[in-house]
Amino acid sequence: MFAMNHQPSTTNNQQDIYDVAIVGGGVCGTSLLYTLSKYTNVTKIALIEKEAEVALINSNKNSNSQTLHFGDIETNYTLDKARKVNQAASFVKNYLLQNDIDQEIYTKYHKMVLAVGKEQAAKLKTRYQEFKQLFPALRLIDRQEVAKLEPLVLQGRKSDEEITALYTDEGYTINFKKLAQSFLDNALSNPEKSIDIMMATKVTSITKQNNFYLVKTNQKTLTAKTVAVTAGAHSLLLAKSLGYGKDYALLSVAGSFYFAPEFLRGKIYTVQLKKLPFAAIHGDPEVDNQKITRFGPTAKVLPMLERHNYATILEYFQTAGLSLKAIASFLKILSDFTVLRYIILNLLYDIPVIGKILFIEQVKKIVPSVKLRDLTFAKGYGGIRPQIVNLNTKSLELGEAKIIGDKIIFNITPSPGASTCLQNASDDTTRLMDFLGNNYQFDRGKFDQDLSDKVVTKI
């Protein structure tokens, strides 16, 4: 499927040495490849992916919530985080507007966060005053307008129940696998670069030898000046093999979904519960089929690095460790009743019959008239979101995680990693150029200019 430019060697002959080796071909790995190919003078790059195609694990359409997060309706985001995520997600939006004119990768829907009752409504109104300057397209709408936009949200609801929503028509639902393929195709279109794409190639070890890294795979061993590991939960496992990240463990959170008929016209979030680091339940049309509404994700803790891959259970315990500090950290996190109750309830959602009976109560917060017969468990859907546990503070470190080593970067990216993939690629490219030295340059100005809101004409 992909042409190989040459067969890399383990010798330190300069022509056999890669400037950068990227481990992991999800949307984060391919966005980094795209950025290196288009905006730097790096000439020799390897992308190593253990699957037969790019983005078959957490970036796959089935494995994530297909959402481009901006922070406007995600009520678990602070203003500061929303500001950063908004800028990062705008890079992805603008890339799509330029490179996906036929909308084969994304679909644009409206979206809203729904407040039910006086308490939630008051919080949402306060939030709107705080966030409206950052998001000019965001509007506070009342019950009547919600009913006009999403009729089933009001059907069967109490007439005296206060309903308020924050609404915007700037909602992007994305097939991140197709986005990763687009990044890859654009990177390979640059004839000035020597790029080797190694599919069905699993990294077995990474070792440092003098000024180079030896990346051993089940196919061959590569030599690279710098390495970027973008392998999700496996990134921490590889980091620990080199002595990095010893004070971290993982809480692997698996998300599942339920399907329903064409209930919603756009994406609808519920208000986030305090103390919970996981996204609130939401519903939205499938990215490529508006007749199917997807509700979720649930969030259950599984001792795995990769969903539906039981071979990664041992790797999880190798990553988490069974030290007293690790056990104490997990016990402390689970000692919070709100978190413990949430985890137990989400474990039950996947159980046949019982799970549907319990989960429908969450769906009713969005569509009150939903019936049990309307819901179908989305078998095979859902991925792993690796949440970092700090073994020193015995607490969860929310958001994206990154470990910087000696000319090596490890990205452990839970949500919203896909939404911020190009910003992350820009940040990592800057670091990689520093690793490589003065002869290597990143035209960050051109990157920002190409993907800035100021230069993109909306399709």
C-alpha cells in the first residue's frame, strides 16, 4: 500500500539514519508527520505503525466521540483551558476547510449544552457571561428555541421545567481515521522528503546508543537522531523502558456507546458533574449517517492499554506497576464516593439488558421520550482514554500528558488529543528542531499563517 524508499540499517552510515522516527500512526502521529514534511527542512522521516493501516485504534471512527472540541459547550473546561483548546482545534478546522472541500472527513452540525432545572440554568447563564467574548458565535437560548432546533429534547418533558442551552452552529463531527489518512497522503506528496511508512510493524524496544536511538521492531531495527512516540497508552510503557515516567501510572478509561434512531439534528451535551474528569454523556448524529444517533460515552475503568485487545492486560500492569505507591494512589482516587459510584455505574452500562435499563436514564436527560426498544448497544465501539495518575500526589492529572526526554518525546494523549493534534504537532516539531540543532528549522510562522482563522475562507 505504501512505497518504501529504502531499507534502514542499524549502522551509523549517515544515509541510513532518520532525522525523526515517529512511533504510532494515529491522528497525532500522522499530524506530526504532516507538519515535519510541509514546514521543516527535515529530509528523512520514518513512521512506524503496528496496525495494517493508520488510525485503527483510538483514532478510528468507532473508538472516540467523533467530536472536534473547542471548549465552548464542554462545561468541564475552565476558560483558560477553553482558550487553549479553541486555538488548537481551530487549526484542525481550518485544515479541513482547505483540504476537505467535499466534506468526506467531517460533517458540520449545530451543537449545544443543555441545562435542565433552575440550578443548571443559573450555572449556564453565568458561564455564558464568562465565555461569550472567547466564542462570539455562542448564544444563550431559551426553551422555545431549543424546541425549534431539537423537537425531541422537549417532547415528554415537564412544561414547568426550566430549559436553557448554550448554542452554536459551529459544530464539527470528524472521522479522525480519514483525517489521519489525509495527513499521511499530504505528507507523502512532498517529493523533497524521504519518508518511510512502515505498517504492520511493531516496536519491541527503544534504546539509546551514543547520539542515536535504535528503534527495534518485529521487522528490522532503525537508527534515528530523534524519536517521537505517539502511541497512546503504550507511550508510557515505552517511556518507562527508558527510565522516564517512573512517577506515573495509568487509569485506563474505556468508553462505550449506544445507538438510537434519528433523534437529534446536532450534538447535545449535558452539564458536567463536578469532581468527574470524564466527559458528560452527549448525543449526536453519526459523522457519516445522520439517521443514526450515538449516545455516550460511558466511562469504565479497564486494566488494558488498548480496547478489545486482551493481550495488553499484562502490558497495563507493567505500565501501572504494583508498587505500594501505585496501589495507594488508586485507592485514594477510588475513595472519593462520587468517583467510585460513577465508575461502578459505568461498569454496569455494558452488561446486556441491565446496562440498557440503567443507561436509558442518562439518555432521557437529552431525549425524555426515548424507549428501551430505541437503544442498541454499539458493539465493538469505544476506545481507551489513558488518564495519568501521579504517584507522588496520588491524584489524577487531567488533560493531555507529555514526557520530554533526551532527544525523545512521549505523548500520552487522552481527550481532547485528536482535537489538538496539529497544535501538539507544532509544539513537538519545535522541540524536535531543538534536539536536532541549528541546521534544522521549523517555519512556524507559515504553519500559523496557513491554518489561521484570518486566512481561511469558510466553505
